[in-house]
Amino acid sequence: MEFDALLLSRLQFAFTIAFHILFPAFTIGLAAFLAVLEGLWLWTKRDAFKVLYLFWVKIFALSFGMGVVSGIVLSYQFGTNWSEFIRLTGGVIGPLLAFEVLTAFFLEASFLGVMLFGWKKVGPKLHFTATCLVAVGTTISAFWILSANSWMQTPQGFEIMADGRFQATDFMQVVFNPSFPSRLVHMMLAAFLTTGLVVGAASAFRVLKERADPTVTGWTESRISLVMAVGLVAVLAPLQLLAGHWSGTVGHEHQPSKTAAIEGYWETRADQPFIVFGVPDRDAQKNHLEVAIPGVGNAIQNLPRDEVIQGLDAWPREDQPPPFIPFFSFRIMVGLGLLMILLGGVGAVLIWRRRLFDSPWFLRFCVAMGPSGFIAVLAGWMVTEVGRQPWVVYGVLRTRDAVSPVTTAEVAASLTAYVIVYAVVFTAGALFILRLMAEGPVAALAEPAPRQDRAPGSALAKAPEDTSPGEGV
């Protein structure tokens, strides 16, 4: 590889999107979790749900803000580093990104203020409606972004005009392209699992502190959120395995070169093995230190044993994706998924036996698994994006033909600036979020109820004025 403008532009986009995707993957699930908490509070009138809501909404506000900032940087880079991509595919990609702003971002921005600052200013039903609409907005945003990215993976519903520009001929085909449904389900489940694992880790940490120090407060709320998080993982982790298999089946049909890179297949043949481990070598066109299970590869792909599966030798070397990153990223993602299934299964048994809070080894397991959702999301996106190479629009537009006419020095300077700024800003933000999680829901215990829930003469009516969740941030 030469460190030219193309490679540096790819590294810069990979760096910035790796930071950005962490926040939507968390806030999509966290927005839904907040809606559930507030709904349970309105239904049961248990203050524990209100306390949990007021605690997690502060973390949501910080994560949402950092996600917006990092997302703006991505849009900016389309113009600076990938202007040819926008010029050629803008007729297809442009409307999808515009729809995301019009239908999702405006909805989130409109009701986020009510959600964060309206706790003392609007009634409980209106506030709950605002929370639900923010959660809906995050889901709609994921819909459009994944539709645009999926079209780049499995393009359809377009034509290429004489000047090389892409023009949509059927927007329904563009939006609902072949890989979109499976990838949307896979990503939404990933977002919910990421949130559940973070909530579970923070809650388990507080329960462990309570076991070590009985004077710790907020443990009742932490126990409730721990049960909710473990239950969520127990249900969704097995479903995620099925969704991932669905997505892989679609990928095998429409992106066979990506499948070959993921599985480490160099030779086109029937009765492919399942390669557990190996070190793919693109120059030698083989795997080193390979450990394989014969005759299982076809079954994993839902194919008859005698059906031929293409290896990377079916494509010229310049059309082969670099296999090293997809190969190992896929195994990291699957391995973490299996650990999530283990966590959910064991946790469900402990809940049923009423021993969840009396198992310190399991609580430590929950804490250790806290970042696993983020790692799995990053690994999955590496599989998706690197496995698509050398195409930016699979089979139609090469990545080298989509880069801006910029110099290597210019991209290197901007990449260096991004690394420095991101290291300072996002590290500080992440550390502050971790500090809030470590403190637990104690700070939310003094928060007042919404305005209309304060009856004259009640204890809440006489309580001193506290800050709203947004003001606490």
C-alpha cells in the first residue's frame, strides 16, 4: 500500500466514522430504553423508574450531542475528500441523506428540547410523548442511513447517464435494495444490545459496590435496571445470531467476493470447509496457520454440500477485497455475539433462581461485557466496508474513482488535525460519561416530578426547585 491521497482519505473516513458510529449505536437503544422507563413510571407510579430515567437521560444528552458533532464531520468529508463520489452518485444518495434530515433529525431536534428541559414545564403525558418521538426519530435516522449504505452494497433502481452520473429510476428499489432489510434488523438489534450491555455493566458495577459497602445508595434502582438489561440481552442476543446469519446469506448471494474474504476462501470449489483460524495472505493467495473443519462451509451458507462456492481466485487480484480485516473482524463479532448469548442465558437462569444479585462472578462478567457491543459494532462495520472494496458502489464505481482531486499532504494534514481534536474532545466526553455511570442514579434521587404531578400541599410541591435533566447536564 502507498500512503497516497486515496489511502489517507480512506483512513480518515474510517477514523471519523469509527468514532461516530459508537454514539448512534448507543443512543438508538438508549432512547427506546428511556421511553420504556418513563412509560413504566407513568403506569406503576414507582419512583425507581423516574430516578432511572433522570439518570440515563443525562448520559443520553451527552452521547446524542457528541453523535451530532461527529456526524457533521462525516458530511463535511463528503465534499472535501469524496467529491467525485457525490458528483457521480448524488442523484441517488443525495435524496436519501436529505430524507434523513427532514424526517428524522428535525423530529429529534424538535422534541429533544422538551425531553431534556421540559420536565418541570410540561405535563407527564406530553413529556412522555416527546421522549417517544425522540426514540422514533433515532430509528427513522437509522432507516435512511442504512438504506443509503445498503444501496452502496447492493445497488439497484438506477441508471448511469452518458456523463457517468448515476440517476435513480425507481426510488422504491433504491431504498429497499436487497441487503437493506437484513442489515436494518441486524443494526437495530446491535444498537439495543449495545445499550443493554452498557446499562447492565453500569448497574452491575453499582450492585457490586453495594455488596462491598452497605451504605451505598441507589442500589434498588440499579438492581431493577440490571434485571431489565439482562432480560433484554437474553431475548435479543439469540435473535441477533439469526439476523446476522440472514445478512450473511444475502451477502453471499449479492456480494460473493465479500463472503470469500470473510470465510478465507481462496479456491473455488464445492464442499468448502469452515475456517476457524488462519492468517490470510493476499500476496501468496492462501491462508497461513489454517485451522479448518472440513465439509461445514456449505452448511453454514445454507447450501447443498455439492454446490460450488466461489473463492477469491474467481476474481482478478485487483478486484479482490483485502481479506485480512474482514476475516478477523467477522470472527471477533461472532465471538462477542456468542458471549452475549452466554451472558443472557446464564443471567436468565440466575433471575429465575433469584440469585442474580448474589453471584459476584456474574456481576463482574456483566461489567467486563459492557464495551462488547461497541466492539462488535465496529467489527461488523469493518466487515461491511472493507469487504466491499475495491468498490465504493459494489461492482459499479471503484473507490479510487470517487476520491477528490486533493494532494497527499492536504489529506495528511487534515487527518492529523482530526486525530488530535478527536483524542481531546471525545476522550473528555467519554470519561465524563463513565464518571456519571460510576456515580449511579444517586444524583437523580432529588429530581422533582413533572409540573402537573405536584398536587398543592404535597411533599413534591414543597420540595426545593431542582434542575431539570437537561440543566443537570
